[in-house]
Amino acid sequence: MSNITTTAAPVDPSICEKGGHGLLLPLGYGTGNAAEWEWSPGVRGFLYTIFLAWLFQGVAIIADVFMNAIEEITAKRKTVVVDGKDFHVKTWNDTVANLTLMALGSSAPEILLSVVEIMGAGFYSGDLGPSTIVGSAAFNLLVITAVCIIAIDPSEIRKINDMNVFTITAIFSVFAYVWLLIVLTAITPNIVNISEGIITALFFPILVWLAYLADKGYFSAEGEHVDGIGLGGTSSKFIQMDSGGYSKDDIAKVLKEVRDEYGSSVSLEQANKLAIFRLMGQRKKSRAEYRIEATRMLTGGKGVGVVKLDGIEDEKIIAKEMARMRSKGVKVAKGASVLPSQDLEAGKKEQQSIADDNATKALADGKSVVSFSAAMHGFLESAGTIKVSVHREGNLDQPISVKYDTRDGTASAGDDYLASSGVLEFASGEVTKDVQVTLIDDNQWEPDETFDIVLSDPEKQPDGSKGIFITEPAVSTITIINDDEPGVLEFAEHRYQVAESEGELVVTVKRKNGSDGTVTCKYSTQDHSDKSAVEGVDYEASEGTLVFDNAEIEKTFKIPIINSGKYQRDERFQLRLSEATGGATFSADTDGSIESETCVVTIVHDVGTAKTVDHISQALNINVDRLKLGSANWYEQFTDALQVNGGEESDEPPSTADWIAHITSLPWKLFFATCPPTDFAGGWACFVVSLAMIGGVTVIIGDAAAIFGCLFGLKDSVTAITFVALGTSLPDTFASMTAAKQDPYADASIGNITGSNSVNVFLGLGLPWVIATLYWASTNGGKPTAEWTAKYSKLNIYSEAELSMGGFAVPAGSLGFSVAVFCCCATTCFAILNFRRRTVGGELGGPKRLQNISAIALVSLWFIYVLLSSLKAYEVI
């Protein structure tokens, strides 16, 4: 194609041959008999297989450290004030964190491999880095998704919860590779210019911005979004997170579940510890934690997220609770739960005081229990002498006495009634005695007035009496009513309050300004307009009819209150009176009208529960700190590195596999323990140093992978899409599988794959492309060097004009074909996931047969991708 005269460039020996070399490997090149190429090819092949696996173990460990730093950075919270209330939210939006630092953490080896390869090759393009990125994307999307599908029990379904974000990242995960294909084959075939490199890199912030908007709900049908504050989720609401990431309502709900399940069989302190244990098991893990957990499992490192239970003596309860957590994939052990000091004895006494029925105790002691027949009585002022009954129960076979006195209210003794006091004498077997009081009738109209009759112990009981106990009602309020009116009906209180733990609300309806004849009215419940309390969730719907007989001035009915165990949240519903009969009306001065009456009931949180929840909240903060992924100092890092599983206490001893993984990875652990602890500089010191260490290990991986492929006769592109992609993606495989089992949704398992694949291209190729294009633009005045011309003129894919212009050459070759195959496989994968969501309701789990068919289809696509890409690399197709 070209008429340019060039000098043929000498053919460099392959990296595994005599004279061949990379940045650091092979060992001892150029030193005669000590050089590697003097060794047996079989021995070298075996050693490099082991060495490459060991390098993958090392890069996984330092990536673990890198993830620790990212978790420390992204876990920071800030306080915002909304409507006068403090809310604690993450400084980093979850979606932004996943697509930036988290994606960088899981993809750092692939990204740095691409950067290192270009810089190490004199800014010429190579096959290992780009092919590793495409190969990892194929493995992640196809194989990891297949593993996650079959990891779920067939009785369960996992679906992607935030489809807005997933849709954005899924589109970009395919577009990224389509864009790569367009750049390499369409816009400037086999050449990447500066603008293409910059645009590729700029797609990364565009992706993050669009995903953030999707997360905020800007693309949702409802159009709901929250401005200004980084909260995750399409329909995010502000939740108080003062307790290690748990809302107070979540804590109260779990505490109620424990109390309902075990009742009095556990103490208050034990119930609190069981609630903490369950909450710690339900703790939502970040993508970083899943990745770290998988890495440490593979390397015998310190366990992540081991939830401990102690303070429970009943072995059956311990076994039941730990089995419950294990079934959810949570690592559990018996150990010391950290629980802040609390006056538990005072709490027990308070609980005992509430539960203790003094009347029952009095009955057990042989006493008589005495009270008025009703708390309120109403009489017409013309009634003369009235009688109010006093009843006794319990021991009836003894003589007793009880003292009574009248007490002014709005009615005055001497003007409205005659003051009275005395002692009622009950003979053996006598159940009822009457207190008599004379009312004063006048000719003036007055509103209804009241006075009280009060019961009390006399100075002395009759001989042979074991005593009395005066229970409620010990006071009867007497209402003096105007004559000859049927009366006005109204609620005794215009606003009712009831604690949800009380279980029911007793509502009193009064009849005033008359009590002549029989009247009725209907009562009913209804949701308040603010819909804070919901029928069937917070209270039970009730309706009925109240019947007031002649002279009756008070009736009650009960509304069942559902104890939902909420924390510090007051909710409202309404009561309504209607359809009065017998001439009665409703008050025009209260809520409603003369034809109906309404009042508001507020269900208030239980103060005792709120205190207990606050107590548990403090404990959760401490327990979450104990599960912190990073470390506070170098001593802790080296101590953890030296011990199998980090010396973590567990209910199961380290296995043989744990010991093998620990011993083989010990040099890496000790070396990487020199990295600054995550507590330093808010995690940023660890972030920078560990990233540099990943780069260093990646340099060695690049050389080792090239030598490995060379020894086995594999091209770099084939080595990259198989062994290197598999080695760098193995921790992600186990992390996603664990997330699939433990998370209620599929976002943390397969939802993050698409974002990571996009970032791989935009950073893993965009960054080195920008570096390389700037280098060639500033080298030799922007003209091609003799070496550049000699290298690419023999490929017969560049025109004379392209050879004269030079630039950063990226021959599409097998890479372009591999990208095209991947795009087809990715599109098919999304079609399979969409089919599963429509047929079984979720991307993961479901019927076993469909699981197997889906997994086999996806793995088959990966094999097709590898096969076709390899055949293209060897120019078979």
C-alpha cells in the first residue's frame, strides 16, 4: 500500500527467548548461564504457571488493602438538617462511589496493566492490556452472572432493585465496546488520535453523572428526586442513621420481633443482645466488603463480617439464632458482644412494676378489693338524694369497712350539693353498698357541674377482717345535669393519645346538658388525611352503636392498637360519631358539626422502647466499629498478617485450605502490611500507597503473563482473555456469589458488573490512550519516527498518508474482532436477563431447570467468545 522506502527493523526476540525481556522479567537476562533461557522449557513453564498464580494472589491481597481505603473514604457520613431535624447520610452517593472508587478498586489491576504495558513498550500499543480488559468484561458479564444465577436457592428470587441505574450502566457497558470498535475500525481505522483518547476518558464522568441522575429518580416515571444530598435509591427518603447504618425504626422492629418470639423466656438484656445479633446479620454490605471478603477467603486472611453472639445462656436459643444467620450466608461465632452499660436492674424493676397487678396480689392475700361501680355518674339536679354504688370482690366472707368523702369540683358544697362523709360497713357476704349524697335544686340555669366522691381506708377494720385493697375507680365523678334535656354528645377529649405498646385505646363519649330518655349514636374509625396511621397496619378498624339509657351520661368503646414497634414516630387517625337518635345532638363547638363529631387519635411511640432502641443503637455503633475492614495501626496489620485468618475467633477452626492459602500468601501479607493503616488521613494515605503497590505488582504480572504465553505458544491476546482475565476476576466471582446469596436484591452481585465493565474501557483504555497520543504528538515534532514507520509499514494496513502522519497506532486486528464478538454476547446476555425478569420475576434464582439453562447458555457464550477470539488471533478466521 505504501511507496515509502523504509529500513527494515530488526526482529526482536520473544520475551521467553534468548535476549528477549520485559520491564523486569525474565530473571537474570543478559547474565550468561544464570539467565532463564538456559533452563528447561518444561521447568520454566511449570514455574511460571505457579508464579503467575502466586502473583494473582498478591494483586488480590493488595487490591483488598486498596478496597479497605476506599471503604474508609466512602463510609464517611455528614449531618444535614431537614425540617429542623438532623439526618445522617453518606458523604458519598452509593452509585457514584460504586462507579468511581469502588470500580477503580476492583478494576485497578486491569487498568494499570494497560497503562504499564503502553509505557513499558515505548508507548506502542500492545495486546495484553486491552485484551485483558475485554476478556475480563466477557468473563464478568457472562460467567459471573451465570454463577450468581445458580447460587440462589430455587425457592428464592433476586431481582435488580434500581433498574434506572442498571439500565444506564448496561447501555454504557455495551456502548463502551461499540465505541472502541468504532474508534478502531471506522473513525480513524487502526489509529487513535488525541481527541478520541480524550473523548473515551470523558465518557467516564458522563456515565457517573447520568447514573447519579438515574439514582436520584430524574428518569423515573414518577419524576421524584432529592436535590442537594447524596442518598442512594430512586425513591430515597431521609433516614436517621445514628446507629452504624441502621434506622431507629429498623432497630425497634427487630427488637419487637425478638420479644414477640421469646417473650419472658429471655431477659431485657438478652433480648437486646439478640436484637443486636440479628441486626448485625442483616447489615447491608458494600461492594468493597464483598470483594474483600472473597479475597481473604482465598488467601487465608482475616475474616470479614463475623457476627458474634454472647450473653445468652440457653443453648437452644443460641443454636436457633446462629442457624438462622448461617442460612443467610452470615459468618457467626460465639463471642463478646459490646454492649454499653445501662441500668438494667432499673429497667427490670420498671418492667416488673408495669406487669405487677396489685389487685391480684391483694386477692391472693385474702383481702377484699373495693371500688366504685363506675368512674362517672350523672344525675339531674332535681334528683334529690342520689345513690352511688360501691362494689367489692375477692374475699366476701369477712366484714370490712371503707371510708368515703365528697370533694368539690366545679360544683360547690352548700350551693350545689350537701357535703357528705362517712364509713360504709360491709357485712360478711355483702357485695354492694351505696353512698348517698343530696343535690340542691335551684331555679337558675347553670352548665353541668361536677364533684367527686373519694374512697379511702378507714382507721380501723372490723375484727376478723384481713383488710381491703382499694382499686380503680377509687374516685367517682358526679355530674349535676340540667333537667329535661336529652343532651349533647361529644368525645370526652378532643385529642386522644395512646402508646402503641398499650394495645388498645379506651374512648369515652360524654352526654352533657341533659340526660333525659334513651339516646344512641354510631361510632367509627377512619384514616387521617395525612395517612400517617393506616387501618390494619397501625390500628384495627372499629364501628358500633353506643346506647345511653335514661340518666346515663358516659359510655366507652375500645379501639385495638397494633404494636408495630416503631421508634419515635407519632401517627394519627380519626374517630367519628354520627347518626344521633332520641333528640340528642352533637356539639357545634368541637370538631365536626351538630350532625357529627370527630376527634384525632395520636399513636405515640413507646418511651421505654425508645430508650431501649437508643441503648441498642449505641451498641450497634460499637459492634460495627469492631467489624471495620481497615486497621488503626501497623501493629494490628502485622499481627493479622502473621496469623491464619488474621487470628479471628470463629466457631470453626481454620481448615487445611486456610492454612495452605495463608502460608503461600504470607510474604505478600507481610509486605503489604507496610501500607499505611486506613485510620491515617481518612484512608487517603492507604489509598495512594496501595495504588502504587498495585501498579508495581501489575508490572510483574504483565511480564510473567507474556512469558507464560510465550512458553506455551499462546499469543498475548489469547493469554489475556483467558488466564489473565480469569486470574484478575476470581475475587470478583466469589464476591458477587456471596452478594447474591446474602443481599435481598441483585444490584450488589450483577448490577455492579455493568458499571465496572464500562469503567474498564473508559479508564483502562481512555487513560493510556490519552498518555500515548500526547506522547506521539510531542515526539519528533509530531512526525513518525523511523522505528514507528518500520514497525507498521510491514503490516500492510496503513495507507501512505497514514504512514506519513504517524500517531498512536492501534491495529484493530484480533482486538476489534474480539470486541465485536463480545458486544453480540453481551446483548444476548441482557436478553436472557430480561427474559428471566419477565418470566420468573428476577434476574437470579427461580426454578432450578431455568437456572441451569440460563447458566449453561451464558457460560456457552463465554466459550464461544474465547474460541472465536482465539481463532481470529491465530488467523484461522
